[in-house]
Amino acid sequence: MKNKKYLSFTLLLTVSVFFLLLTGCADNSPLSSANENNTTIDASVTATVGFQGERPEFVPGELIVKFKAGITAGKRLQALKGVGGRIGERIVTKAMDRSGDREGLTVVRMLMPVDAAVKILRSSPDVVFAEPNYYLYHTATSNDPYYTDGSLWGMYGDATSPSNPYGSQAGEAWAAGNTGSATVHIGVIDEGAMYSHEDLAGQIWTNPYDPVDGIDNDGNGYVDDIHGWDFDGDDNSTYDGKQDDHGTHVSGTIGAIGGNGIGVAGVSWNVSIITAKFLGRRGGSTTNAIKAIDYITDLKTRHGLNLPATNNSWGGGGFSQALQDAIERANAADILFVAAAGNDGADIDASPSYPASYPNANIIAVASITSTGGLSSFSNYGATSVDIGAPGSGIYSTLPGNRPGSSTYGSYNGTSMATPHVTGGVALYAASNPGASAATIKSAILNSAVATSSLSGKTVTGGRLNVSGF
């Protein structure tokens, strides 16, 4: 259990300037990329993907407010009158309701500046907390494919061929017969994922409880959520084209099909990936992240799914009590929250990076290492805040092709890429240890870490991922 050091959370809402890149990467070297026929072409400049425009810290004119349970409508309106606010949305997810929270969250819209409105609402005796609706982002940089040619180093181990002791040791786990199980479900909270990709087809969950018929058959509030849900677009279209490259890349590292003679292999060759898309063209909001987390939590509790973890290769903004509460609801449902440590090259013991820095017991925060075992130059670290290192520099995985419906592969860098190696390890452990609790799986992951000098004093374990060690 990590013993995190924080400033008082109530003070952290005096928003610090952030320039997140939690998920993505910051590698400025020239790269190469692969076309849909898997032939390598040189790129004269770095190819950058993801939203590259201005990145505001929070949604202007909008707050997340938690009112006290049972207050009257009159008191609610009186509190909002002080900031000239109106109710934009009431959020009471199925997971909130199941946990006994029937008040939920209120999205308040107003013309007053966000920081001023926060101070006024926090002084109200009828408000539990008020905070900005932070924007969350990712970025990444790209290049080309695979396992047998030495490219997929993050899957290698000491005894694999090719070999690399700094890989996740996935190849050794496969050789021992552990290639995962389709009965294990993993939530990918991110962008969408290309479910028709040649190396992902069949790995993305198809919902057996809600066939596409225009009816919410399982009563979870989402009609025809066949592969998951798009909380950014508020529809069931969980793959919207090439823009969903990051979510597709992450999904491939977790569970691209192995042993099929095509492209890459994920850590867990057999797995069911549930897509909870909340990152869109311009990032994603805290409220949509909360909905995505609660959606996965509700699916597990509603249907009794074998769902040990979610992958969270994103971040940004300041401390959010509402987001931490959603992570805790996942914890209560025995779901690990595997989180990217962030790409600021910073010590997040001193300067927290969210969501990795939340103190919830179900979080595994992941730093990035290079193919030679060094801490990646962009990676955040923290002796008490970051749990473990994993391959995150030059990671090849699945990508949408340039032509609609076409499949390709490419290399991205970032703690975003390190995180799904760990999540894939969780899937492997859950496959070979049915019924294991989140706490047991987390202990197995951390206790099997291989001591690594670049991570000594920089992570809780001082070591790197070893998925063949449990």
C-alpha cells in the first residue's frame, strides 16, 4: 500500500497551472511510420497525433457541485443564486445510486469566473464541495511494426527470442502457457478503439446483455451499448475513425491477438476489452471521465463480470473530489485502476499528477522505462506516489490505417504506453488465478517487480514489470 504525501486536498482546488500530457509522449526525434501494407516509409519530421490546439485547464463557465443529501430544491436554488448559476445537468449514475449516493453531482453553469464561483459555493453550508470541471488530455508521437523482427521489445524477456531483460517478460509467460482468457474483461477508459482492426477483431467486447434493437435491455441507462459507450459523443459509437488512434494503440498493448502471424501481440492474447470512450478531439471532461468509470463499475456489479481492472492512460487538471469518489466506487467493486504517472519528467510526490496521485488503494501508478532500462526522460516518478515501471518508449501497437476500415501499426512513447503493459499483466494474472481480489492482484504485480537501478528511489517497488513472475 503506498503511503502518499499530499497537500491538503481542500487546498489543491486553488488550481495549479497544468500542462498535462499524462497519456502521451514527448519524444522529438525523427520517426518512421508504417502504411497499411506494413512496409516501412521514412518520415522527415516527427508525426504528432492527438489534439494539438490550445489546452484550457477547465471547462469555462462550468462547475461540478456536490450538494448535501436531502437539501430542499429551494436551498439548492438559493446557493446557485449566489453565483448567478443554473443547473446544467444532474448526474446520478447507476454506480452512485448503488453505493447509496442519490444526490449525485450537479453541473452548474454560470457567467461568473470559475475560481470566484468556486469560493462562493464552497462557503455555502449546503455544499459538500465545488470544483472546476477539469479537461483531461493525451498526446503521442508515432512510427512503424513487430515481435519477430525485434521491434516489440516491451513483450520480451530474458529467455525469449529476441530477448530483452527490460521487457515485460510477457513472452516467457506465453511460453509457460499463460496467454490469458476471454472470460477476463478489461475496461479501457480512453478514446475509442478500432474493434475491426485485424489484430483486435474479437478482442473487443460485444455486449451479450443488450443487442442492438433500440431498447436498453439490461437497464443500465445506455441503449445498445454493443461494445461500450462514447461519453464524449453520448452515443454507442465507440469507434469514430482515425482520431481514435490512442485508444486503439492502448488496447493493442493490452490484448492484440497473439500467435496469428499478423502484426503485434498484446500482453494478454485472450481478453475482452470494454470501451469506455470519454476522450474526444479536444480532450475530455472530468464529468465524462466519472461517467465512464461508473459505467464500467456498474457493468461489473450488474452482470457479475470477471473484470479486474480499467486502464487509464490520461490525466490533467487539479485535484477532483468527484473523480476520486468515482475511483473509490470502482475500488468498492474490486476493480483496479491502472493509471499513467504522467509525462512531465517530474517528481509527483512533490507535485501531484492526477489521477495517478489519488490515494485510493486500487490505484497502480505506472512510470515509463526505455529498452535499456532507463527511466524515460519524459516519465513522472515518485518514491511513494508511483508504484512500478513498465516499457513506455518506442512501443509498437495497433492503429487505424489511413483508409477507412484499414489496419496498421505504429510506435508511440509515453506513460500511456507503459500503463497498458501493467493492465495486460493484470489480465494474465486474473486468467490464471480465477477469483483473485484486486488487492491480491495488485500485490502480485508489485511483489514480482524486478529491481531496476533507474527506478530505485523513484517508485514504490524500485522495479519494473515482470508478468512471468506470478
